[in-house]
Amino acid sequence: MPTILREKGYRIGFYSSEPDEPAHVHVQKAGNEAKFWLAPVQLSWNKGFREAQLREILRILEKHEAKLIEAWNETE
């Protein structure tokens, strides 16, 4: 999974093998992972993150949403 962004220890990226899905990112940290849809940013699924962490991730993704969507579109 190419890393698009790192912030507060979170690794944010996407798998190039998922081009048929709408724009989204995977977020990883300390063995936990979550998937968030972009435009608008919303949680798809979560494996291990606590609610406070999910709120923090949501704020990070909203702040960088344009950059993340741009990176997604470059892979198409």
C-alpha cells in the first residue's frame, strides 16, 4: 500500500488494486486499520481503533481531503 500521508503516527494510503471502488483511503497504526470513504469523508469499516482515534483520523482526513482525492485520481 503506497503511503500518501503520515500524520500523528497514522499511515494513510490506498491499494492500487481497488480502482473500481469510489475514492477511499486505508489508515493504519499499531496493528489497527480502518477504511474511510472520501468526498465526503466517512468511516467504511474499522478494525481496532477506539472512538477517540476515529474522530482524530476523521479530522486529519478532512483537513487533507483534497490532497488525498488528487492522489486517488492520479492512479486512474
